[in-house]
Amino acid sequence: MESASRVTALVGSYRKGGVVDRLVDEVLASARDAGAMTTKIYLIDRHIEFCTNCRTCTQEEGTAPGACVLEDDLRAILDEIRSSDGIVLASPMNFGTVTAVTKRFIERLLCTAYWPWGRPAPRARDSRRDKKVVLVASSAAPAILSRLTTGMIGLMKTAARLMGGRVIGVVFAGLSAQRRHQPLCPRAVRKARRLGRRLVKNQ
């Protein structure tokens, strides 16, 4: 029997139950309806140290992420990602980009590069992009304005590539700070559920 697809969501929001978190829930629920097993990781609940840029993790060749000298939860998160077929990377916009905890995680993805001393630039350890990735974001400004005037989605797409993924879609909820308990836009929910299915189905 064919094993079920695995989808892992990495949520960089500081507010559980907020717009981004609920949109991630819609993606994951749709993926489960399509037969996937899902896991949601709140980055704020995990111990992720700041990268010190010592580059120890980049020195040895190999396709697996390099070993970091820091003792924290990053290795377990990377193992979860490597065992997944689909990834959801989610963050609200803070000061024009992803949240600090999301950025901290992205910086630690340096371990996916081979960059020995003396080499002018890093190269990817593994060039495969066999994981489907959905990006989920929100902003107080209209979504189109945020996407056109900031590099947030570009940064998230870079992170997706470093995790071995290719982005199949973006759910961006604009005007998400109009109320303390902001209702979800029905259009964003429909897109989230459509992309959840696409994470699992061959389409």
C-alpha cells in the first residue's frame, strides 16, 4: 500500500489563533481531507538559537544539512522537513518582512549550503526541489501593496528552495489588522484549501 503524503507547517506567528495560524489550519485541513498526515510546528515553541555565522556547518561536503555546533531543536525540525512531501511556511509581516523568529529559522538554513573557507560563494548541498511548498502571509496593508513594496515573499521563496522545495502557491491576507479578532477573508480561505489539496494531489 502506498504511504500517505506528509505535510509539515512551520508557523512563525507570535499569536496562535491569528489570521496566519487559521489560514495554515485551512491548508492542513484540506491536505488531510486529501489523505495526508499533517504536522504543525510553532517556531515560538521551539528552541532555535541565533546563527553565529561560524560556518562550521558548511565545511563538510554531502547532501544532508551540515552539523551545527549549537545545541537546540533545529536538527529535529530539519529531520521533520526532510521526511515531508509538502511544506507550509507561514509568517505575518512585521516591519516589512517576516517575524524575527521566522528570520532566525531562515538564517539557520545556512547548513543546507556547502561553503568551505576559500570558496567565494556557497552552493546548495542538494539541488533537488522535490517538495511542494505553500507560503502563507498576512499584512495590515492591502496584500498587493505589501507584495509589491517589500521583499518578504522573495525571502520566503528562498527559504523554500533551501528546504528542497518549489513554491506552488501563496496565500497572502491583506488588511488583516482591522479588528482585534479579524475574520478570515472567504477568498483567502478558498485559496488555502485549494492549495492544501495541491500539496497532496499530483497537479
